[in-house]
Amino acid sequence: NINYVIAARIKNTKKEIQGKILDQSDYKKILSDKDDLIQAKTINLSSDGTLVAFHSSKRARKDERDRQKDIERIEKYIKSTTKSQLTSRLKKPYVTISKACKLEIDLDKLNHEKRFDGFFGIQTNLEKINPKELLSTYRGLWQVEQTFRIAKSNLEIRPVFHYNTKRIRAHFLICYMSLSLIRYVEFALLINNLRYPIDQLHLLLDQMRVTKVHHTDNNIYSLLEDPPPELAPIYQALNIKWHKKFMPSSGFVVPQKLQLAVI
């Protein structure tokens, strides 16, 4: 069996399960700070694993704000727009057509949506469940998804141009090493308070140009073109020597030492 942790669509669950989710009498606090209070409860789904329901006060406030914005947009266009032309995600559920063939806000659906403010769920088949740890694991899944996206798009890991087994394995090895290097660079920049998306970093590094000149004295000279100034703090954070000619007036960041565990 493969263990899984996935988001649960709580609004699509059975009414019995929805009732348990919305009943906050047996929720337990798992996280609390000045901005947010997160509570959780565990609901057994028998053969479908376990649903851990959460309620976040911060998320509840956001859900309320988002819905109010949608309602304001509806009220702005409702007089001159047909229902089929309301394309926003929450606009159509909030609109109904009256007996007089006029567009109106559906108060029943609006009140139904309000009940779910701040609630969300995570479904899993893990036997031992700690809601706090489960929430932390789920919040980290974006990194796994991003890693697959980088491998597929940036590194083009699919060996579509290779047919020999050795070449395919070599291709995967190179891609894996490149992916590890990308993550290492990301971490090195992060601890130095430098945040660069992978695509932006790729574009900056792609602007580095070295021209090789074959001299009459039979020597080969490498001439480095002026690189983009944004690369200076990146090189410094990675402890790569940067030519004084290209030193920015703002100076360098002070690189922090990397403390990586060897697995």
C-alpha cells in the first residue's frame, strides 16, 4: 500500500461528514499566534482513510474578504449582465434568476458558503496521525510539486532524444545532479536573504559570456564580458570569486555558512 496525504474537498463530502466538520465542539487547538488560531479534529472515513478537518481563524477572515469582493463585483454588473456571462469562480453560485427574470444574489447559497469560512481538510491513509505534523507535511507538498515541475520543464528530464539504455541513464543522472545543484543554490541564496525564482536565475546566468581568443603566440585567452550586476551578490553568497571590475557600488552580502546534513 502507498501512503498518501491529499487535500479533501469538504464541500463535496456527504452531509453527515459536513455536519461533523462544521461541529466545532470537539476541535482541539494545534497552533496559535497573534494572527491565527488553528484547530483540528479527526474523522474516520472507514475504507476511505481518515479526514483531518481544520479551522483557521486567519483563513476564515480571508474567505470572508474574498466573498465580499465577489459580491461587490456582482452588485456592480448584475443590472446589465446575464448569468451566463458571470465568469468568476464564486459569482455564478451566488446568483439566481427571480420570477421576474431579474438577476439577484442568492442569499441561501451565500449563507451556505459562509458556514465553511476557515474550514479545510486533509485526507490520508496513515495509521498514526498527528494533526500538527500532518498540516506541516501538507504545506510542504508544494516543494515536491515544484521539484517535479523543474525536472520536467527546466531540466527537460524526459529522455525523448535518447534510445540507448546507457545514454538514458546518463541523462537521468545529469538531470538529478543538476536538480540537486539547483536546490543547493536556492538554499545558499535563501540563508543570505536572496530570493530568485529558478527561471530568473537561469536567465541571469545565461547572460554570462566568455569569448576565447587564439593569440598569435599560440596562447588562448578567455575574455569575460560584462555580466549583469544582479549576479554579484549571488556569486558572493556562493563564495565564487567575482572580478573587482564588476563589483557593484553597494558592496557584497556577507555569506552565511551552509550547514547541510550528509545523508
